[in-house]
Amino acid sequence: MQFDVIIIGAGAAGMLCAAQAGQRARRVLLIDHAQKIGERIRISGGGRCNFTNRSVGPENFLSQNPHFCRSALTQYGVADFIGLVERHGIGYHEKTLGQLFCDDSAQDIIAMLRHECDAGGVKWAQPCSVESISRRDGAARFELATSQGRFRCASLVVATGGLAAPALGATPFGYQVAEQFGIPVVAPKPALVPLALPPETLAALKPLAGLSFDTISTCGRHSPAFREQALITHRGLSGPAILQISSYWQMQDYKPGRKQHIALNLLPGQDAETLLEEHRKQNLPLASLLAGILPRRFAQEWCGLQGITRPLAELSAKALQRTAELLNDWPLMPAGTLGYGKAEVTLGGIDTRALSSKTMEATAVPGLFFIGEVVDVTGWLGGYNFQWAWSSGTVAGRHA
């Protein structure tokens, strides 16, 4: 059973890679261990798949080499994938911040990818587990022992994803392949993940689980500022603003020095100092003033956490200034994350220094490619990780 290209992993990156290679008249085998293909696609975007974003650039991704993704995104960009969606007659719409979703169902994207694979004559082995991989001399450089027999190929593409969403079958297989071939891996961590709060903060906020509020989240001086909703949960904080900044909080573990807190601006678009100055002579508690801006119960608990219970008129100028600083820059040191089970994606992965940015091929192992989430390229929430899957998968499919 010999093929030109074998791809391990029938997710977003793997299927588009297989389609691209097959449509180049390459003999392609796509292997996946799951019973159903594209489960991550199917559940994404509330079942409608946030398949890309109107505005995608290197600045929307985290990596030890933030410029690595530039080549793939240039070779196959947003307009290219939108064109593919339109050619298949899939209706879509734009939500906030440039996010594009299917009008009907994420299943439309899965069916499109399956159709593209069929157009390329792609063969499937699924469900099929890979038991071992070995290198060979000659044109067929790799041999795979699987639950469906032995397969050989000239090019092997690893599209097995990261560790996020283990309930959907995530495994460390891709990292193990890299280790086998001496390719370095940046330690993986859960990303786009809810954050746990320290006990004293959680005790105050836990009764408010389910409440959300508008905020701007940051982490250190060099992170982007994300203005979106934060959600209070039974274990800490979630919501888009928290998921976005969680990746940057996790990223600090790769850098020497003390880990920084995250910061939440509870009054986005308002200067807290000006607001307090306007009301400083009033005999009302701060919680009452904030109740017109934030959820009332959250305003009360937050003021209690900060020990700000006296009327504004009784606060000193120094106390008012400190209060204003807290409202526009509330520092929180998370107790950790809620782990891979709640994470959208994985931070870290195959070290990009070991890969060609133009082809996704391992520079030290000819014929071995890594694409998608298994690589140390992690996008923001909002369709960016799918675009990385489409871009990296296409690039590898054109060269494998």
C-alpha cells in the first residue's frame, strides 16, 4: 500500500491539505483515529463554525517566532478560503470584530472539505490508529504500521492537533512524532481558556456565576487590549475578554522573570478619575454609582473586595485616585487555568525554527511536514485558528 502523501489527522488542516495534494494528482491517504471526522469543526461557533476572520495578520497569532505564519497566510489567505466557501454555495454572515460564520451549519464546511478530498481522489483510513512510523531508504521515505495494515509514502504530514478538547480525541501524538525525529517542541499549554481565581476573590464572586460585564483585558505592557465580555463562573472568569488574554498570560511562562497579572478595565471608554470627580461631593456609595454601569451585584461585591464602602463624599483625594486606578486597571493574578478540557486551542507545539515557513516541511527531515494546531502558532479567538489551519494545510498540500 504505497502513496505519495500520507496525512495523519482529518481535521481542518489535514482535510484541506489532503484535498490540495490530491488535486495535484498526488496519491493521498488520509488517516484519522476518530469515528467521525471534523468534530472540532462541527461544534465550533455554536455549531455554525467561525471559519475565518475578515482581518487576519501575523499580529493575531502567538508564537516563539511571531513572523513564521506570515508566509503561509500570504500564500493562502482569507480571500482564498472565502472564495472556496462561495464556490460551494455556502451562505455565511459576519458577526462582531470581523468573524465569519456559516448561515446554516458547520456541517457545510465539513461536507465542502470532504467534497474537495473526493475531487482529489483522496483515500481514507478511518477509524485507524498509527502504531509506529519508521524511515526508509528510497522514494518511499516513511513506513507506517497501523491498525489497517502497513502504508508507505514519500511525504508524511502530521496534522494531529494539540491537547485541547481531549473529549474529542486530542492526544500528544504529533509531539511524539516530532520527538522521534529529533524535532524540538515548545512546551504545550492550554490557551483561549477560562481562568481560575484565587480563593479570596472567588469566594466573593462565585455567587454571581452567570453574570457578564463589558471590559478591556490586558496582560503586561506589550499585550493587545481586548474589549469584549467577561463572564463570572463558579471557578473564576471566562468570556471572550478572558479567553483572549489567557493566551498572553500563559505565554509568559516561556519568558524569564516574574509572571505578571492580568488587568481588567471595568469602565471601558470612560476615565474613572473624571467620573469620580463629577460625583465626589455626593453622599452615595461607590457601588450605587457603579450600579448604573456594571451589573449591580457585581458592583457591590467588587467594592466590598476593595474595601470601598464609605460614601464618595467621605473619601480622601488619595483614596479617590486609588479607586479610579483600580476601576480602569484592576489587577488580578489568576490561580491557574481550567485546563485542556475547557481550552479552545493549544499554545506551543512544534518549534517553528525546525520548519520551513514556505512549505511547513521539517528542514532536518525531508518529506516530513507539520501543520495546524500541532505547530507553535496560536491564533486569537474569532476564526484565526481556522485560518491558520487552512493556510498551513494548503501550503503543505502544495509541496508534499
